[in-house]
Amino acid sequence: MTPLAISNRAPLFIVPNAGSGRGEAESARRSIESACAQAQREHHIFQVDKHRRLLPCAREAVERARGVQGVVVAAGRDGTINA
């Protein structure tokens, strides 16, 4: 399989799971937004606040990323990444 060529300027579609971790979702979101802003990186955050919303949010992020050759980033623990 040939690896995908991904631009270092591709927009990021980030799916953080607020239910993951120890209630640090807002702090994590601010850190992500700050790092993306400093890097001048286009990004879109699909915050998940309920477990049942994880899969629909991830699917939406994938569809939107496909349209612009973006990158989907799962931000959470095992359950988020495995979704």
C-alpha cells in the first residue's frame, strides 16, 4: 500500500471527546485551539459531549475532511480512537 501524501497545511478536523479523561475537555480544547492558531493551521473542532454523539461527529468530520483533503484527528482515549 502506498502511503498518502498529506500536506502540512491540510486543514485539521479534530474530534475531541469531552467524556474522555478527567473533566479536562475545556482546557484541552483551549490548548488545541491555541496551538493551531500559533501554527496558523486551519482547524475545525467537533466537540463530543455525549458518547452516543461520538460516531456521528466522527463521520461528519471524515466527510468534511474528504471534501478538502483534510486530516481527521481523534482526541481522546481508547474509546475515542477506536470509534
